[in-house]
Amino acid sequence: MNRLYYGDNLAVLRDQIGDESVDLIYLDPPFNSNAGYNVLFKSASGAGADASIEAFDDTWTWGAASQNALMDIASGTNRPLQVMMNAMHSAIGENPLMAYLAMMAVRLSVERPHGHYRTR
């Protein structure tokens, strides 16, 4: 069955997608561009309009979500990922780059409840 999920993909990957149920995932991650992106609206004639809304903000800050992502990795079973993330955290500290790396790492290696990681 085809489904479209809206929201943070981490919860969907962990709770909604069964093992061996996906043939292909297209990943279009944020790129840490440190920019905000807007959707511009056009009039019925196709001419540009002044109206826009923020689509997403591709900026990162260290906070609770970043710390939680790092703790998820630390409490998992993927030792190489743990070593790498600990080294990165020690080397660059708690900053926007580390927040971005933690967010990406926890999503690219999703630990299932039985303790195994699946690489995306």
C-alpha cells in the first residue's frame, strides 16, 4: 500500500515502517545551508505575487533534540557509529554543525526496537 507521511521522519522510520517492507527510499536531506526557504505564490494569470510563506528553515542549533539524537546513538548497538559520533562531538563540540550531524546520523542509521540498525 502506498502511503504519504507528514512530519519528522524519525518517528515514521522507527514506528511506522516495518522491516523488509521498503524497496527504495529517496533521501533529499537538508544541506545545512544556513538559510530559510519560502514558497512564493503566483496569481491566477501566472504573474508573481508578493505573498509567500516559510517552507522550511535549513539552520541548525544545538539543543535538546540534538542531545537526544546523540544519546539515541550512544545507547544503541552500532559501535562504529558510536565511536565516530563521540569523536566528532569531542572534536567540534556542541554547535550547529554537530547538531546537523547528529540529526542526520540518527536518521540514516535507524535502530529498530530489537537493537539492530538498518542503513538507509
